[in-house]
Amino acid sequence: MVFLLIFILAVVGFLFYFRQRIESPNNSDVAVEAVSGTRGEFVIADGQSASQVSHNLVSHGFIDSSWSFQLYLKFKKLTIKSGDYLLPTTLNQIQIAEILSDGSHQVKWITIKDGWRREQVAAYLSKNLNISSEEFLAKSTNLEGKLFPDTYKLSDEPTVDEAISKMTENYQAKTDGLSVTEGDLALASIIQKEAGPVADMPEIAAVFNNRIKIAMKLQSDVTSIYQKDTDNWQSVGLLNYKFWQPASGDTTKYPGPYNTYSQAGLPPTPICTPSLAAINSVLHPGTNSYLFFLYGKDGKIYFAKTQAEQTANINKYLY
């Protein structure tokens, strides 16, 4: 009877101690390396066991006891999910276990593609991160062309300011040391949408430079499409509009400052975010004497010096 009483008291004492360990705020002597305010990054690789994860949590300073954390996982029958987490440094073991089992508080990854215009970036962020497209458009008004295309790692609860900051800082880093004017960026954005293979970009840049030198309109189809989309997307709605669909009929039927069939010179701003390759093609263009080009049905580019030669290429390679 005495032994039973001792056993019961021992069990009760253990349970009390165990509960105290898992419910108490983190008291680890190891300082968490904060990467976002009072939160630290913690990565769980695919296939890691609960034992490995718990020991890593201790070594990184998120918890102060491995055995109690593992025991809680077993008791609650929780399965840890792999991922890249941002964990507040003041959580107790129960709270951390809940986060790692439901997969919340993971960092967000986004990929911005070459040639997207601001509105496409806004729609993408709205759909994938639940970021306000209206706020993004308002805060990126003068940043067309500078929302650099790349893959970005954001916090677990990203904001518009964070997304814009990441993209624009990357643009500054990628173009550091380059003398890129607003005009260069505008032309690079046209080349981004006009070109097929990257290797064609310098020669296309030369064609547009040749036109600019003789005060000839650029007559770029993609600027007509940009003007069309600018005129029409709001009536359809940002999340439902399909950007960059070919403009049907006469390319001059979409008048506006961006349509280089009706307007001389470069558009007032870039029409999309160009890749670094497109920017470099403007800074280091080819040296041809062509004024026209087209892509044939075979996917190859064909150049011409006169309208007659261009018409011949159209009949030969497009039909």
C-alpha cells in the first residue's frame, strides 16, 4: 500500500513537472538568432524524425528540453511537417508543437516572372499571399520596370512594403554599376516582350535604335497590347483579366501614350519588368542596319531594311 502511494505520488509529481516544462515560456540559455523582429528561422527537412527536430529546437534555443517536447508530441499524436518556419522566441513547447504540426508560420516563397507588368505582380501577390492588390498598385505607382523578376523569400506574414522592398532592392543590386536611364528601361521592357531567345535581344535593340536615330516610330505591337490592357483591365477586374493577349485588328485603334504606332518615341514608362538580359541588350546593342524584324512560324527571327523586304518576309515566313 505504501509502495502504491509512493508510485501514485511519483506519477503525479512527474505529470506536474512535465506540464510545467511544456507550458512554461522558453527558458533556454541558447540565444535564438532573430531574423525578423523577435522571430527566428527554423528549418525542418523532409524525412527528419521527431527526435532530430526536438534536438535541433534545443540547439537553436527555441526550447530548453528535448524529452518533454518529444513526449508531448507522442501524447497528442502530432506529426511534424517539414518546412521553413519563423518561430517567435517566447513560445512554450505546446505552442511550438502546434505550429510545427499544422504547418503555420512558414516563410513564403514567390516567383516574379520576366515581362510581368505591375498589375500582374499585384494579382499574383493577391492570389498567393492574400496581399491587397489595391495597396500594392498604390505603393508601386512609379516602379514599373523595377519590380525585378526573381524568386523571393518573404516572412510568414508578408506585407506590401516587404514585397516591394525585396523587388526594388534586388533591382538596385542587379543593376549596380550599370548606367540605366529611364529610357533604357522603357526600351528594355519592349525588347523583353518582343524577343524570343535571349540571343536575339541585342539585334532587336539595334533595330529600335536605328528607328530612333531617324525619328521613325517604333511601331511595336507589344506597346499596342499594353495600351489595350491599360484601357480595359479595370472593367473586367484585375484577378480575372488576361494580360498580353494579342490586340485584334488595327494596332492603331488603341490610341494612347504607350502605343508606339500612334505615338513617336519611347513610351513614358516601361511596359513591364525586363530581365537583366534585356537591360544589357539596350546597354550593349548589336550593330546591324535593319529597321524591321519578325518571327516566322518556325520560331526564327527575320530582319529587313525596307518595308518591301518586311512585306516579303511576312508573306514568306508567316503564311
